[in-house]
Amino acid sequence: MNVRKFLAPTSREALQQVRQALGPDALILSTRPAGTNVEIVAMPGAELAKISPGGRPAQAASGAADARTPAAQIPEARGVEAFLPPRVDDRNIVRGTGGQRRSGNPGVEASPQPARQRTADLNERPAAEHGGPPLDQDGSAVMAELKAVRGLLETQLATLAWSESMRRSPLRMKFTRLLLAAGFSPALARGALAKLPDDYSEEQGGKWLADVLARNVPVVQPEDNLVTRGGVYAIVGPTGVGKTTTTAKLAARCVVRFGADNLALVTTDSYRIGAQDQLRTYGRILGVPVHVVQDESGLAGAIASLRRKHLVLIDTVGMGQRDSRVIEQVSMLANSGAKRILVLNATAHGETLEDVVQAFQGKALAGCIVSKSDEAVRVGSVLDAVLRHRLLLHFVACGQRVPEDLHEPNAQYLVQRALKAPAPVQTFQLTDEDFPLVMSACDAPAGPVNEGAAHA
């Protein structure tokens, strides 16, 4: 057996000698100080296959076996395939040249037990003896630990890669910080800045970024919004986003432009106390009756009777996005032929808005309306949801007044407001150490941002 000894002033230099002499697969047998040096005893990794479970070379143990006999038919060869390293204790430790030798192989102490028996003993011993949980037959415990180690390594490597890319492109790093502080998601920030020209100045880069975002906001032109086009629309969304007030604002716009005779109001909100009275009050002011429906058949009948109206607005029941009844509501409105307009709260967190869109999206979603923009410190989160899901933006609501506080969307204004948002308070501000971790942890697709739109 080819066992060699290496001496060097430090363990790093000794390992380098081992790698150069025996290759990267070398097996380290022992490491100990030797005066002012470090002594490492090692052997080539290929030599391990020559060791049988009984501690004898596989070729000698085969005896009179013919050299042409397949390895699978030699008992010692089968034992080598099943070989597992023994437990490191006083009885079967792998020793260097200074240790005792109980076999004919230099530097390797024989183990009296077969490999399978030693594996069974290892599984039966308590976890405290061998430093971990018992191994089951399929090695699931080992695989779980390997996956955990792999996850840690991937996170560390992704963090280092992101830090290096940001170091090479400081302008991209500056604008990434700006987008994150404005409320945009890391995925959208990464996608929007992927094609930022490297030779741009800070002023040119700022204009390029604002232009890219503004061109990608899917705003509805005044001649195409729901009031102008008409039809049957259900105003949907979670509780407290302002659906009833938004319905009243849309109704007032329609009355001013097309007259009260061309508008119909329908409500399905029979759960909330005073909900019908609130809409009836608005209807009385506008001179429009309010129709109350309880179920899918009632809704279908009401829509059929109002089909000659220019615009039919349906005020729906407010439900949390995780309420099981949301699926029933979406199905009822889809079967009735009504198009759905989702109301998004500008003050909500980005993850909450993502949850809302996923719950209410379904089929026949005709767009969205952003509400409470006057209460939001920054509107980046709601713009992020609109951009990534390509939601047609019909209107932006910014107050309680009816109908004054409902405006047609202006993409340039919304983007400029998002990018010029005040700096976050210190509690929510990312430090230099936090920033690479946040960016590297998000591997979601960047979304439908067209980075080259600025050059169109």
C-alpha cells in the first residue's frame, strides 16, 4: 500500500504537498505536530478499494481465484463494494506510521467486524454516541443534512456573486437601492436594471429607469376606460379597500357624462351592516335606483333586466383574500357575464398585494383601480403588482370626495412619485450587509418589464 508522510511548517503547506503528490482524492490518515512542523500521513484515494473488510488486500484475500473471474463473484470484492468506514474509537481508529499495526497493511488497523454488521451497530447506538440521528435504511437523514448544507452554500455563493456584480456596476447598485426603498420587489428591480447601459451617467440612468417603468405601466386611455366603454362591471377586492366609495365615484362620472338613465347600481353586500344603505344614499343623490341580489340566479336575472343600460356597476361583498368564499364569488361573477375590476389598496405591503392579486385574479379580470393613494407613503408596492401582473389600470382614487377624488392614471406621474418617495425610517432601511442578502435570496422571475422600452 502506498502510504506517504509529508512535513511542512504549516498544515496548509502540508496539504498542498499532499494534493500535488497524491491528487485531490488523497485520503488523510493522520495529522500531528512534529516539532516545529506539521506531519500528515496520507495515501492515494485509489488505494482504498484494495482494502477488504478484514483488513487484507483484496488481491491476496482472493487466494486461488482466477484473475479473469468477475469482481462480483469474488466474496472479498463484494465486501469492498459494501465497505463503510468504521466508527472512529479506540478499537478501530485509522493510525499513522507511529501507531500499532494489527494487519499486513501499513498504516491501517484492521476492523474485526464485517461492514454490514458495523452499519447495523451504528444505527442501534444512541444518537449521543455518534453525534447525530440514526441512519434509516434509505439514508433520508443524511440526505436532509446534505440538502441543508447545499442550501447554505447556495445562499453564500449567491450573496458573494451579487456583491461582486454590484461592485463592478455601482450605478446599478445605486438604482437598485432606490427601487427597493420605493417599495418595488427585488425581482422587478433586477429585471428592470438588467439592461441598464454601463456607460450612462447617474442623470442619464435615472431618466432611462423612469422611462422604462413608465412605458411598462399598462394604463387605460380615457376613451377605453370602463365608464366610457360601458358594460357590466363588478367591483371586487378585500375588505376595507374602498369598493363602495369607488363604485359611487364611477357612478357619478357616468351620470355626469351619460345621464342617470344610462346607469344601474347593483349590490350583493348583504353581510355588512349598513352596506346597502350607504350605496342607496349615493344612488338617491344621483337619482339611480339600487338593485339588491342575494345569489347567482338573482344576479343573472338583474343583469338580464338591465342589459340596455350603458353601465351596470355591481358592488360586491368585501372578503379577505384568504377567505374560502372568494372562489365562490369569482365563479358567480364569471358565470353571470360580469367583468371584474380589482381595487388595490396603495397602502398595503407588496406581499399582501401579491396575495390579493393571486386570490381575485381568476378569469375575466378586466383591470384594476388603485385606491387610497393619498394615504400611501410610497406607491412602489402597488405599481410593482400592476407591472408584474400586467393589470390594466383604469383609475386612481386619492380621497373620500365623490366624484372629485377619482383620476385617470398618469404613468409618468406615478413613477416619478414612486422614485421620489421619502427615504425609509432607520428601522426599515437596508444596511450594506443586508442589501446583498435581500437581493440574492429572491430568485423569482423579474416579471414582464421590458428593459429596452426606453429605446423604443
